[in-house]
Amino acid sequence: KEIVKDGKTGFLVNPKDVKTLSEKILLLLQDEKRYRCMCESARKSIDETFEIDFMVRQQEKLYFDLIYNKKFV
């Protein structure tokens, strides 16, 4: 759920919901433009969210807060 934004970077489907999963797959197979847009949005989202410098800064902030501010997540 952190990575997939329903309808933008992918589709969220409940486990074992084969009918909905197959509908979403068919939707993408039938609409190449939507498929390409969704792929590009997913790639950008992952690049921005999981970019190494950003991740390191987040870890540093967490450690700083835990050590100096005694904030616990």
C-alpha cells in the first residue's frame, strides 16, 4: 500500500479476488495509453520515494529524533 497508489501507479486488489484482478489486467491490456501512463507514474514514484539520498536523510532524522529528542515512532 505504500508503493501502489490505486488507479495511478497500479491497482490494489483484495487477496483471492481473482475476478477483480483479471478485470484490472484486461483493462491494462486493452488500454495501452493507460498502461504506459501507469508504468511511468509508478517508476517516478519509486524513484522519488526510494531514492537513496532521501532514504538516508530519513534514517538520519529517525536516529536523531530517537537519540536527542527521545521521540519514538
